[in-house]
Amino acid sequence: MTMERKVALITGGGTGVGAATALLLARRGYNLLVNYSRSAEEAEASATACREAGADVWVMRGDVSQDADCRALAQAVIDRWGRLDALVNNAGVSVFGMAAEWDALDAETFQHILGVNALGSFQMVRACVAHLKAAQGCIVNVSSVAGALGVGSSMPYIASKGAVNAMTLHLARALAPAVRVNAVCPGLITTRWFVQGVGQEGYEKGLKAYEAGVPLQRACSPEDVAEAIAWLVDGARTVTGELLLLDSGMHLAGVQPPR
């Protein structure tokens, strides 16, 4: 008799950390809904890799800042597989601006970043929580050292990830014992997201400075973050309310990530 595969919903699953996490969970026996908002081609490529690893995969566009989209994503999972074991809130946006550029940050930009990163995570939890409780499942929020240390690409990004961290702690209490809730908080990740934010030259300069300043002298790869997420999803049975710093010891060295 074949054991029924578990099911995970990954927001922002087309690229970077989301795609790496989808592939790793596929290899560990999960079926997957891979969500994207803009990266349709990349999401399909992510899904193809997961199918080759043995997973049944559904690709679905949705903007997590819109509650109706969040509810549609959750419903699609139940319609296809009848269960949901893990929610990975990975979708995120930012702008890159230093303190001297605060005046360039208008309310619309600030609200958009909060809407995707913080409100979007909450809305996804709300849409999925009944199904996660039924499965005795788990939630992993992809946060950032920005929310833990107060440093990062921009003020709205820092605020949004601080909100994600606070929600993680609250939800871990509120949803126990049925659902475990944790967050991963990476430092610099070697993805195109950072390159797009600061340009190739800025990325290379920032990466060099970061690796020179942190105790482990290396940045995170998407696969590094995915491994931590997969452990929190598929293991870590006694872990909830954890904000797991994946920063190569940056919090020990007092080094700010490049901006």
C-alpha cells in the first residue's frame, strides 16, 4: 500500500528560496502548490523539477496581499488533494534604500511592502489554518535578520519582517498544540533578488563585505535556507515559536548586511 503523500503550499515558489524549498520537499515526498505572482515561467520550471522528483504539482498565480487570492490558493489545495500539511510563507518584496533616502519612501511603497510581507503572511495563515489544524501541520514564515536585528534593505522591509517575527511568536502560542509555527531569518542570500535590488557590481561588493564580516565567512544559498525550512516542516517535532537565524553568525559580530 502506498502511503499518501503530504501536501505543502509555498508562496513565491517560482524562484530562489521558494523554488529550492519546493524541490527539497518534493524529494521528501510532498505534493506541492507552487504559487507565484509575476514569475510564471520560473514557477513552471520549478514545478517541472518537482514533478521529476516524484511530486504532483499545481502552479497557481496569486497576490498574497489580496485576501481573495489567499483563500483561492488554500481552496485549490483542498480541491486537488483534500489536505494541507505545511504552509511556507515565502512571498516577499522590498525596495533598497539607505537612511539618507528615507524621504524617497512614500506611503504607497511602505504599505505595499507591508501588504505582501506581513499582511500577506497573515492572510495565508487565516486561509489555511483550519486545514493545517486538521492535518496537525505546520507553518514556516520566511522572515529575515532585518526583523530580528533591525537592519536590512529598507525601513519598510525591516518593519514588515519585524511584524512577521512577532506574528510567528503569537501564532505559535495561539495555534498550539495543533499547528507548529516557526520562522527562518536569513542574512544575505545569494539570489537574483539582491542582484536586481543593487545591481551586479553592488551585489559583488556587498557579498564580499558580508562574507568578510560574519564569523562563518559565507552567505546563505537558497538551498541553505531550504534545508532549514524542510527541517522545520518535516522534522523538529518539538520546535515552535522559533526565529531561526541563518546569518552565518552576523548577530554575534554586530555586522550590518550591505544595503
